[in-house]
Amino acid sequence: MKNIEFYVGDITKLKVDAIVNAANSSLLGGGGVDGAIHRAAGPGLLNECRGLNGCRTGEAKITKGYNLPAKYVIHTVGPIYSGTESDETDLYNCYYNSLSLAKENDVHSIAFPGISTGVYGYPKEAAAKTALNAITTWLSENPEYDLKITIVNFSEHDYEVYQSVIGN
Ligand code: AR6
């Protein structure tokens, strides 16, 4: 798929303009990818996050990357999976709003983790479908903007889930 590539491994290692954090609404850190990003970025990140006043589910906020190789972190809050219709809308909005915020900040390369697919319990196949739907919709609406998108799969299994959704 044009503009979209895959990487299997740790998102904190990527030297891209922005990595996306699967945060919680406090934006004050946690476990999973959020914990890994805060550890790798150092205390400057938490300090900046304290001034952001949290973030609603489906929305996104941007900070600097501090000690990360990435210049920025875009923090978004995925839905806690509930099995209701709002899950899909909220997850879609996480990807879509992160991409719009990236463009506003002149970000030309961005990497996403599997938002909500860890602690928040979103089934991986359904999450991959919604992520790809949001990303391809956003790209089709912004054809003039040069943006390279990396989907980060933390395990080979997660990568295989994505490939089966794409049909490879
Ligand atoms: N690089 C890439 N992906 C990762 C990494 C990493 N270093 N670490 C974990 N993953 P989760 P959520 C994958 O639980 O479900 C936090 O406590 C992981 O395998 O990090 O959105 C927050 O503070 C999974 O596929 O995020 C919130 O409270 C994906 O990242 C809550 O967890 C997301 O798993 C958010 O839960």
C-alpha cells in the first residue's frame, strides 16, 4: 500500500518525525507502549504532559520527543474495548486525528502502535481493519501532503494479523 509500511519491533527506536503514544486520558504515563515511550524519552516528556490537561478518548495532543530519536510524540487515547459501536468510532478518530495533528505540525513521517490492542483489550483483527480504514481515508483526503506512515507491530503475530487483513 502506497505511503504505508510495516515495522516489527519497538516503536521507541524509530527515527521518524513523530511516534504515536497509546496513552490514557491523564497523559501522565502508564504501562505498555506508554511506559516504554516515557522511559525512553526521559522526565522532560512527563513534565510537558503535566501542562496538557489530559486528553479525551479519540483525540490527540503533541509534545516534543526529548531523548527519543523521534522529534515529536503524538499522544492519543484509545477506547477501552466495550463491544459497543463507540469503540470503532473512537479508535478511528485516534488514527484520523493523529494524522491531522501531524500535518498541522509539518510531520512527514509517523509511526503508530496498535492503539487499544494491549491493556485496553481491543481485538487485534478488528483494530487493524479500523486503523487501515482511518489511515487510507485520511490519505485519500490529503493527496497533496507527503507523509510516510509506519505501522508498528510489536510481535510477528501482530504483523501476521495485519497481513491477513490486507489480504497478503
Ligand atoms: N513498541 C511498539 N508497540 C508496543 C510496545 C513498544 N515498545 N509496547 C507495547 N506495544 P498498550 P492500550 C504494543 O497496552 O491497549 C497504558 O498503561 C502492545 O503489544 O500499550 O492502548 C496506557 O497508559 C499492543 O499491541 O496500550 C493506558 O492506560 C499495543 O502496543 C493503556 O495502557 C498497545 O498496547 C492503554 O492501553
